[in-house]
Amino acid sequence: MSTQDDDLEDSSAPLIEHLAELRNRLIHSVVAFIIGMVICFTVATPIFNFLTAPLCQVLAERGQDCDLIFISPQEGFFVAIKVSLLGGFILAFPYIANQMWRFVAPGLYRSEKGAFLPFLVASPFMFFLGAAFAFYVVTPLAYDFFLGFQQFGGEGEAVPEGSPQNAAPLSVVFQGSAQEYLNLTIKFIVAFGMCFQLPVLLTLMGKAGLVSAPGLRSVRKYAVVGILLLAALVTPPDVITQIILFVVVYGLYEVSIQLVQRVEKKREAELREQGLWFDEDDGEIMPDDDEPDAEFDPEAGKGSDTDADTDAGKGKD
């Protein structure tokens, strides 16, 4: 009780103090993000070269050079800015998450802190897992599909400049914009990173009692339709990428059902130990084993015994 009272006293600060603390946390988070962005801006070229690895791998397999172009004078600057934004957020995220935790933690009980902290750790882990899956698996497959629509000249190579028009078929080869490539790659990374948050989100909602495993199973068909729409919206219009995203997200949905079911079983076990488990079959709260039985009422049944004696006496008469 003393620890809970201390937590309540710590969280009883006036609203103005809470707003002031929130402002300070946000300022620290923005400063950390700007610092990370500046650091990444100084090394934007190596980061961009790393992000072009999937495209260069596909082009190398086709015997083509990995060349991207700028179609406007300012495009190189905006590419560096976008790389800095992505890298700065990744670098600053641990500090930002720590600021969020330090703002929320004083208002939580010890048990609530222990329940919420694993989700705070699992969320960035699942995001990076989804981003890695998108970068190393999905992106190469998508670019291999897109580049398969190129048209090459007579012997499988691009028609050189200055050759006669009727010497070979029309050659249409890839000369990609650096900014367009970066936009598409970041879209893949962010989309899969956010989709991999599904188990974390549903498990947290299950722990809060907002969703249940039977409820998730009952809306499975609606979830399939929603995931198909999500795959069509966040991925380019190619069937391969959409199928991969659908399979992955639906698999995460099934995993989420199992995680929510584990949370429910753990909650049921804790309530049974406390004698507070509500049994739906009997429609009543199951009492604890240590609870005393109902007291015997000495007045109960007196009427029936008296009537029986009276009837017996009447028979004798």
C-alpha cells in the first residue's frame, strides 16, 4: 500500500506542471531528432548508396550499370534531406521513446509499468524487423518485377546512340530518378515496419481488455478484406508485392490471436488465484477456496417439520 500511495502522490501534480513537463519532453525529443538529422546529413551519400543496394543487385544480374539521375537541379538536395529525415528519426528514436516513457511512467502503478514496458521495447524491434524484411526481401523482388518490362535491342543490350532506326527493335531501358527511387524504397520500409506493429498493438489491446481472441477469430473474414485493401494501398501496383504483404500481415494477425489468447489465459489464472474469476457457465463469480461456506440457518425448514408433526397428530386422532 505504501508504494501505491507514493505513486499516487507522485502523479498528483497540477495540470500546469504536467503540461510543462510534456513541453520539455517534446523539446528534448525535437532537439535529439535535429541532432540525428544533422549527423545523417553529413553522411547522406553513403546512406543513399546503401539504400540503392537492392536496385543495384537486380541491375547487376541483368548486366546493367547501376545509374540514377537527377531530373531537376534541386533534386540532389531534397534526396539528402529525405535521407537525413529517415536516418535522424532512426538515430533519435531510442531517446524519444525514453522521453515518452519518463513522462508516462510516474502515472502508472508498479504492475502497470511491468506490463507496459515490454511493449515499449517490442515496438521498435518489430518495426526494424519489418523494415529489414522489406529492404532485403520485398524490395529486390519488386524491382526485379518492375525492370522486367524493359526492352532491349537486337542481342539483349541497349541500342547504342547513333545507330540506324531499323537496325534493331526499339530499346527502352531504365534510367531512374534518384528521388523517385528513394520515395518508393522508403514507402516499402515504412509500410512493412508499421504493418509489423500489428501483434504489438493487438496484444496491448488484449491486455487492456479491448479485444479478445474469440472476437478476433469471429472477424477473421473482415480482417482478410481489410488486409487486402491495405496491401493494395501501401504497395505499388504489382501482384507479387501485394501478395507478399498480404501473406505477412495475415500471418501476423494469426500470431496476434495466439498472443491475445495467452494474455487471456494468464489473466484468468491470476483471477482464479484471487477468487475473482467469473464463470460464464454458472453465471456467478467463483468463490475462493479459503472463503467459508454459507452459515446454516436454524430457522430454515421449521415450517415443514411442524406441518409434518401436525399431520402425524391428526392421523393418530
